[in-house]
Amino acid sequence: KGSKPLSPASPHPRRACPSAEHWQAAGGTWRAACPARDSMTGAEGEAGKNGAKDDAGDDRKDAGEKRGGNGGDGAEGGKKPNSTMSQTEAAVADGALSDAELVSDPSVLKTCGSESVAREALEALNKGLATKRLSLHGHDLADEAFMRVIKVIGIFSKLKRLMPTRTSVLPVNEVDFSGNPLIICTSNPLNGSPEVSARSRQPLELAVQFIRVSTDAQVVVMEDCGLQGTTHDKDDKVEQEVIRLVKKFGAGKEARYAKEVSLAGNKFESEFAKRIIEAAYWERVRHPDKDNLPKLRLDLRRNRIRDPDRVLDALKEGKNAGGAIDVASANDPEERRKSALIVVDFGDQVDRSVSPMKVTKLAPIEKPPRASRPSPAPRR
């Protein structure tokens, strides 16, 4: 009683959609902008196991992070009505927000904690936009400091309106996070042994997600980042997160692949080398354009890979679940390297076993000394 007439596209009998004329007048698409339908779409996915399940899991995870916002990575499209637009947003819309105003923005200061960190992040973003290469190389940002900078870069991108839609990415072709430790091992609360917990993996997960969702990176560099596997099997959380860098970014027409990935100077071993090469190959060989398969150059120099030639021979001979893999070494003749789908550089391997993980000890909480009470007077 008294309700508006229903639109034929509305899936809910009690939830009316705006008319087609309304959306056409606004320059939009009626069904794509229907709030009743949009409210039912999208839930953040989790990474799957192997093959097609793993691809679907990565796509759902990327889409979920883009919608939910990864520390400000995702930017919502469209402008807000003027009545609800804040002073900062109004200034951005008019193109009047300076770098000083961006650094002092309340959302920025709340995320990074100080203007010095905000200036460092803004400088990296501005330089990256000018050179198409976003670099935090050698900043030695660990744990919380690294995550704050990445999140603030996402907020700056939103304030600058660099990513106006959910599928928008930063116009940078290379991302370099080298020299920043992305894994911090903590001690087990029961036995004191070093372990990589969910909290320890957050800097790495944020870095990988930022690259996959918020950039157009074709070159990814994570050298000397202290990365190493823990369980060395298919359930190794660190290795599986790094392997996502050689898989497809995005989905559908927005899908893209990295052309170069450098993991030099870390502590990966032979089993990881086999798994990342297998993942990169099977991801690319399924590309629909069979005449132009996306190739990859993988840099695994200065790791802990024993007998690299044996690893390559096993992959070429098909000693795995999928079959023979078209991979070449960086030392092979140029003709062979040009024809191979995956080219790997195994140079300068460290000829010693992986050193045990170091435990990061948290600073003890200092408690104020207890005030001494005077002795009670003796009873008479």
C-alpha cells in the first residue's frame, strides 16, 4: 500500500529499483546500477588449492580486497553529492589539494601516525607516477612501518582520484619492495620456538595484494626481503603467497601477467623453485591466445637452491603431476631462451643450509614500581 511501482528488473518484490529513465538521464546503466541486485553480489573469496580452484580463489580474493579496500587501496567510483562532500573531497574534486594538505589529511595521519611517514609515502607515490616505477627499495621498513606506508599510498591514490573505479589501478609498470623485511618471526607462546604466525605474514600478504590489485605492474622485485618457506609443502603459507606473484592478476578482460619477477637474495630452497616454476607455466599455458602466450623471466639468484640443473631437468622431463614444462636457464643459448615460456636465473646460489629463523623479541612492558606502605604501628 502506497509503495512505488516495481521495476521488472527488481529481484525483490518489496524493494523497488530506480526507473530506467532515471539511470539513462544520469548516464549510467539501469541493471548494472540496480541497488537491489548489487546488494546481493560479491563476497570476499579465499585462495583455493590447485589448478582451476586456485585461480578462482585468487580472483575472488583480489576482487574482495578491491571492494573492501586494503588500507585504502580500493577507491569507490563516482562523486558524492555536494551536500555530503567533505572539505577534503571537495578540494580534491576541484583539483585544489596540495601535497601539504594531503600529508595533513586526518585519514592519512590516523593511518600512518606522523607527517614524516606520510611525506615518505607521498614522495614514493609521486616519484612512481612520474617514472612508472613505484619503489621502496632500501627503505628498511619492517612490519608495521611497511604496512603503514602501503596503506597510506592507497589513501593518497584515492584522494588524488587516481583509481576512480573498482577496477582502476595505479599507472605504474614496476614495483620494487627490495630491502624491506616482509616476514617477522615470533616465538611460540608455549615452547618458545620460532614460528611464522598469521600476524607475521601480514606485511607479505599486504605487499602481494597491493601489487596484484592496485597496480599495473609487469615487473615485480622483492629482493633481500628475508623470505623463506617454513613447512616446504603445498600448505606453506609463505611460499603460496609468493607464488601468487607469477599467477594471473585480475579476471576476464582485466587479466594481466607479470613479465619479470625477481626474488633474488632470499632463502628459498629447491622445492619452492619447482613449485613456482610449475605454477607460472600452467597458469600461462592456459591463456586463450595460444600464439602469444605471456612469458616470464624469473630471478632466483642468491637463494638456497641446491643443484639447480637437476631441478630444471626434472621439470623438462615431466617428473611432476602435470607433465613436461617448457623452461630454460638464463645460461642457455639465446635461441633457446627466446622460445621458452619460462626463463629462470639460478646464478650465485648460497652453498649452505638455511639458517634457523630468528625470533623477534617484543620489548617488555615496564610496570611502575609499587609504592611501599609504612609498617603499621605496634599494638599496645
